[in-house]
Amino acid sequence: MADALEFKNEITITTYNRGQYEKFTGVIQSANAETKMITFDVGKFMVSANIIVDVE
């Protein structure tokens, strides 16, 4: 994910939240180490790093 942030590569993440898996594809815009929140370029979508189970 660090490379994807640095080089603005598109990635697909899989999250697990409330008993459901969800996939999201986008480019990481920013990441906050303190809050563990990752912001993607599409619609300012934010996700907690704690619920990410896979990165492609």
C-alpha cells in the first residue's frame, strides 16, 4: 500500500465490516498513521486500515 500511495497506483482492497466483505477499487489520496484512515480519490471515500483484509 505504501508503493500504491507513493506512485498513485490503482489498487483493490477488500474490507470486512459487520459480517460482510466489500471490494473497492481506487487510488489512495492520503493515509493517516495516527487515525489509521485511508482516503481514496473517488468521492473522498475513507476506510479504516483496521478492516482491510486484502489488497490487490
